[in-house]
Amino acid sequence: MFFIYGLDEDNIRKSKKRFYFIGGLMTLLGIIALAMPLLVSFAIETLIGIILMVTALSQAIASYRGFADGDKPWQEVIMTIIAFVAGFIFLAKPMAGALTIAFLHSFYFFLEGIFKLLEYFALRKIYGSIWMLFSGIIALFLAFAMWNNLITAASMIGIVFGVNLLFGGISFLLIGYGCSKYKA
């Protein structure tokens, strides 16, 4: 993630500030999400619905211009319809959108957990790297918990998002602290 060029002292010194900044921001956002989980769940779902509707509008304009130029952009028309229907469902049927997001979140947390475990093995010589391992295990646990309970997971999106941000932020803060103690 941050040590793409190796664990030399100069790179670690530069990375320390990034770990502190990202860790602090993630921790703060995690606390906010845990304080208002339902609001966060529906805010995420609504934002995705709006993005899909804007996407559908831009694709419709591109399709219209394509037909006006004599082209036959049928794939663009199909993608316009898909984006519009998906955006409409997200905005008109929040529960269906929340279930979709819950499924996607479980997949995201699964991938994040795998990558954090890989990051831990790259950083295990640095003090505090055990928290990266812990964060990866938490992300995998959240992925499987959401996958096994998609119906109630719709209301858990904000909580899961907050827990993941909180533990991810703490792990980055502790890695930043470990960077200040690291000696090659």
C-alpha cells in the first residue's frame, strides 16, 4: 500500500505522515458512521442512486448524439436503460438498493481483508504491524457476517462501514507510530 519501494529509512520516514493523516481521518469517519449508522446506510444508497441517474442521463445524451451523427450506438442505449433502472430502484426502493449495497460491501470487505493480510506479511517487522493483521481479520469477519445475513445487513451497512473505518484507521495510526520507532 504505502511501501511500494521497500522498507528503507527514507521511505518509512516519508510514509509516517501519510499513515498518521489517513489513520486519523479514517478513525474520525468511523466514529461518525458508528454514531449514525442508519443515516450512513441510506446516504450511501441514495448517493449511488443519484450517481446512476446522472450516468444514465449522460449516456442518453451520448446516445442521442450518436444517432444524430448517423451511428447506431445500441450498446449505449442498453447501458442507459440499465443505469436508469438501477438508479431508479436505488432511489424508489431503498431496501432493494441497500441489499445490493450490502452484497457489494461484503465482497469489498472480503478483498480488503485479503489485501490487509498480505500487507501485514510485508510489514511484520515494523512495530504495530499486528494491527494490520487484526484489521484484515476484522474485514474478513465483516464480509462473512454480511454475506450470511444480507436481509438485516441492509441496516448494518453504516455500522459495518464505521467499524471497518475505525479499525482501519487505528491500524494506520499504529503503523505510523511504528514507523517512528523503526530502525533498518
